[in-house]
Amino acid sequence: MADTEAHGAPQDLDPLLRAAIGRFSREGFGAPLRAIAADAGVSAALLVKRYGSKEALHEAADEAVLEWIRRVKSESIGSAARGTLMLTLPAAQREASVLLGYIVHAVLDGGALGRHLLDQMVTDAEGYIAEAVAQGLARPSRDERARARYLVQSGLGSLLVSTLLGPSAAPPTGGTSFAAPPTGGTSFAGTPPAGTPSGDTRSADGADTGRDVVAMLHRLEEETTLPALELYTEGFFTGPAVFEQYLAGRDRAASDPTEREATP
């Protein structure tokens, strides 16, 4: 797996991008350029000179995160360590907290960049799944794009529910949960004060907030791995009747539009 020691993001990235990814993962995409520049040890003017605008920096950070996810997924599929095609996250403390925070903020933020990130994740998932099919780990689908989208959205849905609604209220000593700051938006509670390097997962009192993210991921893994693998491996229905009825109804609707209108 790529070395992620410096800012929680792969060290072969531009240091400015590492700082941006770390700060965006903590505070959302409203994080000020001055804070990102401080994390990188440069001036805000240099940051603007390099990327031109905050939106361009955001786009570059999205592409870097997508490549990061590709690396993680390729390693996972290649080794078939877990035999799962669901969206998974690495367990390293800094990597987990930064990558999780960035993805959740991207989904909650929405907008054109959020949709682009999701669409690209689906496209990348098609590639992972094709590799898994080629290796004999998965069955081919009638609609590979639709299956990839369902798997990505299901994985993100589990991630969001566990993050936002799980037992993760931030204690006074720090900890990682999502809470709206006074200025609006979404950020991690327990975020270190401005100027703290974005790769540092410790709060002001020294509590390691990254550990809470890892604990949440472990809880999510415990809650979902068995039922997901059972469902994907053994199926849910005892026979093909329900699926065949759906396919037949879809074919009728495609050939006769009045059939779809008559369907309740």
C-alpha cells in the first residue's frame, strides 16, 4: 500500500495536494486556503499560483483521491484478501481517517464535483469488477454499469449511516463524529485547532481522533461483512422466480409502453 505517513495521503503526491486532502477531509471543502497553505508550509499566494483557484485545487484533490482509491482497490482485488467487491477502506489510522473524511464530505457536499467523484468511482468500480470476473471471483452481469453503481452506492450508504447515525458522539476529550460548526457545513468534531497539520489525528488534548474512525470502520466491518458475503455468495431468494418475473415485466414494458402505464 502507498506510504501515507506525512499527511495521511500517499507521500508521492504533491505536498500541496496532501495538505489539501487532509484539510478537506477534516473541515469539508469550505476549508480556507490559508489553512491548507499553512499545513503545507507555504504561502496562500504560492498555492493560488500553483493551482490557479480553490476550485482547481479541489478538482486536483478529487483526482488524487480517486487514484488513491484505485490503488487500494487494486491491491484488494489482486490479493483477494477479503473476497469482497464492496467499497472498503484501509485500516491504517491516518489513511482511514483522511480517506473516510474526504469521501463523506464529497457525498454530503454534493454539487458538480461531488457527482463527478461518484461517477468516477462507479467507472473505476467497473474496472475492479471486470478484473474480479476475469479472475473467477465474480459472475458477469447483464448490466455491468448498473451493478457497479449499486455496489458503490450501497457501500457509501453503509458508510454514511454508520458515520452519521452510529454510536459515535464526540466526548469532550475529542473523538471523531460529524457535527455542524457555527458557520454551517459539516466537519469532524474534535478537529484540532487551525494551524494543526492536517495529517495529525490528535486533538488539542492529545487524544487520537483517528482511532475513533478506525473503531467505527471495524464496527462497520463486523456488522456488514457476514451478511454481505452471505448475500453475494449464496443469494437471498431460493429460486429465480422473482428475478424472472421482473425481467419478463421489463421486456413487456419495453415493447409496449401501455404495459408500463398499466403497472401499479
